[in-house]
Amino acid sequence: MGKTSRNRKNNVIHRDIKPSNIRRRKSDNKIVLIDFGAVKQISSMEVNEEGETKFTVPIGTYGYMPSEQAIGNPKLSSDIYAVGIIGKDVYPTIIKFALHKCGMNLDLSC
């Protein structure tokens, strides 16, 4: 996901990476992110008088957001967590599909 890398370089996080916000672009068959309504620039986060980051309203989808984002303190790594959860969720399906395509069968329901 090149876009995620580019966003991190610019201190921007998507904050709502989930399967329904990922599409395959027809023009070049690349996987792209959609729905940038929750984007946050980390460098624009305010710091209070004690030097602590001012918390923001928690935005995202539970199950795909890390705990620091859920309490209103997103980090640049928050999107990476969401991508990891998606990968964990789809990995068994990918393996099962690959084995089926090769004529093998494996019950991954356990």
C-alpha cells in the first residue's frame, strides 16, 4: 500500500482503514484506499501546557483501530495496525483459495 507509506511520510493518517475502504482500481488494477473523511495530520495535533498531546475525538472502526486511537490519541503507526488486522483476517482465505486452486483441500476452520 504505497499510499499508506506516502501518508506516513507527510505525517498524515487515514484513521479508518478497513476492508470496505479498500478497492481495486480498474484503470491499473492497483489496490487503493477510499473515504478520506477521517484523515488526520499528526503534526497539526495540539500540545497542552504540560507538553502532552491534546486528545482528539476517536474516529475509526472498532476492530481495525489500535487502542491509542480508540482513546483519541492516534499515532503514525495506527494505520499499520489496521492493515495488519486486515491481513490477519484474510490470510486463511488466501491460503485456502491457493490450495483449492492447486487441487488440495485443507480445513482451516479449527
